[in-house]
Amino acid sequence: MSRTEEYIDLLRQMVRIPSPSFGEDKVCSLLSSALDSFGLPHRRSGNNLIVPCRDFSPKKRTLALLAHIDTVPASGGYTRDPYDPGVDDSIIYGLGANDDGGSVVSMIAAFRHFFEARLPFNLLLVLGSEEERSGDGGAAAVFAAGGPLVTGGLNLPEWAIVGEPTGMKAATSERGLLVIDGLARGKSGHAARAEGVNALYIALDDIAAMRGHRFGRISPTMGEVMLNVTQIQAGSAHNVIPDECSFVADIRPTEQYTNSEILGELRRICRSELRPRNLRNRSSATRPGSPLLKAAEAAGMPVFSSPTTSDWMRLECDALKLGPGDSARSHRADEYILTEEIRAGIDGYIAFINAFYGNFVE
């Protein structure tokens, strides 16, 4: 079995194990055993695996490779077993094959390639949990100021490659996510007598105001903040004026705004109560002049702005998003990744790290 086939086989094993967010224990144990078999000493913190390079030194700056091992639940549209990777040599089916198993095994392969290399920077591999549910026990915990990296004598990284299915194009920015629950309050009454205050109309006015609102600061890479109202609910009977109407707004911020700033602008134009589900899912962008940008250019990788969020939002360091597979297949029935994409992922990560080395200034 060639080394590439080893990683393809490992991905097939991962697919066979259900690993929803907060339920990654078994797949984490599988990967821990695989790392042992590859001769890669590591530490487990919860359901996160932390793997430093052989000559890791706190005196050197660090480039981290980060991919997540959890999946979303299987959707109802699968036409095949979501935990059966199949037997076709050219394709790997199954939940998590594309998002994010392809990045996981490709990063392991690339890290193993450089494990004993004498580089002017540290290389650190982190296989994290809870990404799909924005949990506090995944990357947020690993990269915290008082987290297991610091307590284990490993300095926090200056740079990171976040593994996600991007077709091995470098995402140098990604939109954040702000979900707002709106609640309009009125006064109940009989529809035949036009009594009360119709909460539905208040909500509709606020939805119209939100739809027509334009955020003034435009991102040079992502454009405008995107806002869509995606759910609305009101009323108990056809002849009763509703006293409450709830709605949900899905907002995709750019790096030009914090989520708190967006919330504040919307509250000023709405009568409804607006409650954010959380304010942590911020937008991210690679820093201007970053060696990551230079490495992407040197490796011949196209750059783009990603519409989806990732663990990038958990990081305080400079980063970009890069990995094998296609984001359009993520969170959809009959998910898959091509074995050729795994090979391209391994080669692409190795080429990127070599290019980063070539542009590295101590």
C-alpha cells in the first residue's frame, strides 16, 4: 500500500464512524491510533489532537495546520448509507468525507512529510472537534491563551492554514455569521372589529426596513454585508389579531463590521426586539502583506473570498483557508470526495509549506 493509499484508507475508516459535533470520541481515538502508527507523538485534549513537529522550539514562530474531525448530522436526502464509503477506487462517499475528512488526512500526510525537517519555524498539526456547532471545546479551547498549547509548553501560532474544502484554492477572507431572532409585540384583538395592534404588521415593517438597509462600509474582497430574513411565524387563528410575531434574520458579515456593530445598526431602525444567538462568529481576512499570501502566490494557488464560516473565526493569528474537495458538497446528501482530490490535497499542502519556507523571514 502506497502512502497516499494509506491516507485514503484512513478516510474510509473515518467515514464508517459517526462523529457528529460533541460525539467525536470514537473518531478521535481512531486518529490517535493512526498517528501512533505513523510515528507522530501527540497529545489529546478532550476530542482534540495536538501534534508538534519533532524539533518544536518555543524560541521559533509557529505555522499551524488545523482541520476538524466532526460532522453535521446526516440529512434525510441520502440515497446511500452515509457511513458507507463505498469500494470505488476513484471516490470516497459518506458523511464527512468532503467536510472535513479530506483536509484531515491530507494535513496528516503533509505534516508527516515535514515532521523531521529542520525548518526555521515550528510546524503544528491540530485536529479539532466541535467546529460544525461552534462549540467551546474545539479550536476555541485549544488556541485559548490559557489552553493546552500554552500549558503544554507550545507557543500559540503566528500563522495557520485552516483545512476546509476549497478545491485547493486559497480563501483569503471569509464571511462571518450573525443569526438574529426578532420578536414583534402587539396587542391581541378580534379581526372582525379591527381591534388590537397587529404584531405581524410591525414585523413586516421591520423586515422591510432591514431588507432596504445598506451597511455603508464595503469590503474590498467580500463586498456588502448580506442579510436575509429566512423564517417568520405569527397567529393562532384566522380571526385573531396576533399579539406576537417572531422572525429570523441570517446575516453574513464582512471584516468591515463587528457583529455588535451590525446588531446596533439594525436595532436603531426596528421596533421589534432583536436578539443575537451569539456574537462570536466573526468575519476573517488574511492580513495584508502576510507571508501566507506570498506562499499562495508562489505555489500558484488562486485566491478567493469564501462565503462560509470555519474555525478561522476562533483564531487570533494570521490565517487562510485551504483544502481538498468542494464546499458545494458540504452539508448535502450523498457527500463525497474524489481520491484524486486527496492526492492533490497532499501535494498542495506540501507545495504551500515549501513556498511558505521560501518566503519566510526569521
